[in-house]
Amino acid sequence: MTVTKTAVYETLTESSAAALAVRLGLFSSKSTLTCREIGDGNLNLVFHVYDKEQQKGLIIKQAVPYAKVVGESWPLSLDRARIESSALIRQAEHVPHLVPRVYYSDTELAVTVLEDLSHLEIARKGLIAGNDYPNLSRDIGEFLGNTLFYSSDYALDPHIKERLVKQFENPDLCDITENLVFTDPFFDHETNDFEEELRDEAETIWADDELKREAAKLKNRFLTSAETLIHGDLHTGSIFAGEKETKVIDPEFAFFGPIGFDIGQFIANLLLNALAREDAERAPLYTHVETVWDTFSRTFSDAWKKDARSAYRNTHGSLEETLKKAFEDAAGFAGCEMIRRTIGLSHVADLDTIVPFARRISQKKLALAIGSRLIKKRADFRSPQDIINTFKELA
Ligand code: SR1
Ligand code: MG
């Protein structure tokens, strides 16, 4: 993998992206390439470059200097491309089979060239279509157990950790999460986005002092707990899945944050998908919620017993307390994510495509009720079954 600095930033087009791939020597100048811009996310351009004759493709991802979802009125640092490629490289040290390969990155052009994963599908799309991906939660649990342990103080020399914390300072993207996940949905804020039929529920949230206080505590955990390098945006749209393979993509929100954040976001998005399904189709989602936590905690614990620094490894109860706090946080973060994806900016297709409209509204009301309960009662939760029971009780 090469990291380069070119002279000037310019936005790529389909033809300049293909030309860049040739210039980098990733395709021969004689090959006949097709290139399509396929980005459907909120922030970046994504080009799929393909050589039909060689049956070989790759992805060129480029950050643009604003949030694509809003437009140029929302400027955003290009540094997220550096964060993303650095995070992918670090994750690959521990779980190379669960992340795309990085072929090249250029911090000035804000470009990352990545393995083509088009034989897989975005997990959110597949889950909405009714695919259950039996390995999904085991793979995500393994990803989380390894990446979250090996970048934490439990594993790292303090000087190295301090250097990494600086390397992964990510103020612009953390600011997005701080506002969109932890603040705006809990107040009558202009970024919020919801159907008029949900106004009573939104106003109930805005008037609920206990809920707002608990969400503020979770925001404070997010802001101040530099426990480990987290993915930072681990919803089901950041995961490619297939029958046998899982790849975690898009870690541009990575920074040193609380261990429970990624786990909570993943669980929230499973629950949002469960709300979009009929009762009889929900069991695989419940299994995923249990499996992701069980696999995460087993992987994290095994790594701890093998590689934790002695002060932690030899302190009775330290691992158990760390996991308990991570679980409590995860439940609360899941609640914030459920509320945010329902009345805040940037919804999820799982809920937004429910038909008929009346059911969409009733399921969104449930998402708000479940999210609120997870935030308020998180300290009482001990296991994924407690989250599932809350979901079943309310939904
Ligand atoms: C303005 S960005 C909106 C959302 O898109 C990303 O995927 C993150 O979830 C972010 O909060
Ligand atoms: Mg993304």
C-alpha cells in the first residue's frame, strides 16, 4: 500500500477516476475500463472501476469538502480520507479477513483505493430484502472484540496509545455525531426530520428532562472516554455481507471513543430492521443481537487473558467491570441511535420504506419508545436478552 501526497485537490469524475487507476499502475493503459460513480452515502464520491476482459475491479473513494447529503453549505474537512485509510490499515492488523484491502491512499486528493466488494451486498439492503446472513453477527463480534481490545489502554503501551489518539483526532466527524446522535433529536432543532404524524412523540421527547439528561450523559461518555479506536459509524450500511463473508467498511468516523459505541450502533440498526419485519420474521435479528455481544465479549476476554498489560490482567474483576460498563453504554448508545434514525437527520431505509404509511408511523413510534427505554434503563441491563425483552415488551 502506498500513501502519497499530490499537489492539488480536485474532484474526480468518472473519466479522471479511471485515468487515476491507470496512472497508479492498477490497470494497464491498454485495458478497456468502465467507471461508474456509485456513491449512495451521505459524504463521499465512490467510483467503481472495472476491466471486463480481466474481470478485475476496484473502488476509488474520494471525500468532497462538504457533506454531500446537505450540500456545499455544510463544509467538512477532507482529513476523513486519511482517517479512513489509517483505520482500515490498523484494523487489518487484527482482522484482515473482515475489512477491505487498501491498495493506495492519497491525503491531498482525499482518495482511498479499495478492494472491490461488489460480489457482496450492503447488509442493510439485504436485511430489508429478508436475507438473514447467518455469519453477520459472529463476524461483527469478532471484528469488535479484536479491534476494540487491541487499540485500548488494556493492550497498548501508554505512549503508543497517546500517539494514536492524536493521529485519530477527528473533530469534524465527531461533531456530526455529537450533534446528530446525541443532541439535535432531543431538542426542537432545525436538523430534525420527521413526519407530522410523529410530532406529538417528538414533543414528548423534547419535554422529557430525564431522557435528555441521560442522553447528555451518554454524549459526555462519547466525548470524554478515549478508551479505544472505534469505527464510529457501525450501522448496517457500513457492512458488506454475503452468505459466508462479512466486510466492515467506511471507518471515516473513527476516533478514540467509548468501547460500547460501535456495539450499540450495530444493535440499534438490527432492532430498526426487526421493527420493519413482521413478528414471525424477527427471530434472526434477536439471534444477531445475542451473538454479536457474546462473540464480542468472548473475543475481547480471550485477547485480555492473552495480551492485557499485567496491571489489568492481574486485577481480579477488572475485565468483568470493563464489559459491564461497555454493555450499559452500548444499550444507551443503541437508544440514541434508534431515536436519531427516526426523528433526526439521516434516516434508515428499514423504517422509511415500510408500507403502508400508517404502519410506518406506528413502527417509528415504537422505535422512539424502545430507544427512550434503552437510554433510561441501561444501567439495569446485564445481557442482550434484557434488550430483546424490552423490544418484545414494547413492539
Ligand atoms: C451528515 S452525515 C449523516 C450521517 O451519515 C453517516 O453515515 C453518519 O451516520 C452520519 O451521522
Ligand atoms: Mg458511511
